[in-house]
Amino acid sequence: MEACTYVIDDAARRVDERSTAYLRRGAGWSMKGDDGRAIADIDQAIRLEPAQVDA
């Protein structure tokens, strides 16, 4: 999750990279039982790249 946060915070990254990082970090939060953070990250992934099928 730390690596995902690094990608998310790097404004020089492409949108698809940041979206994937949000999605993966959301999955990590979900596995830890933190549904609120999971939903927030997955929502952000969708906002950045609405056509992403995985989100």
C-alpha cells in the first residue's frame, strides 16, 4: 500500500498509473477491513479513469 501511495502522490505519473494505484490500494484497505477507505480509493480510481473495467 505504501508503493501505491507513492504513485498516487506523484503528479508526474500518468492517469492510468494513478488510477490503478488507487484501485490496488483500495483492495488493500478492503483486505484490512477498512471499507470506508477502500470505497474512497476505488471511487477515486473511477473518477480518474471511468472506463477502467476493474473498478
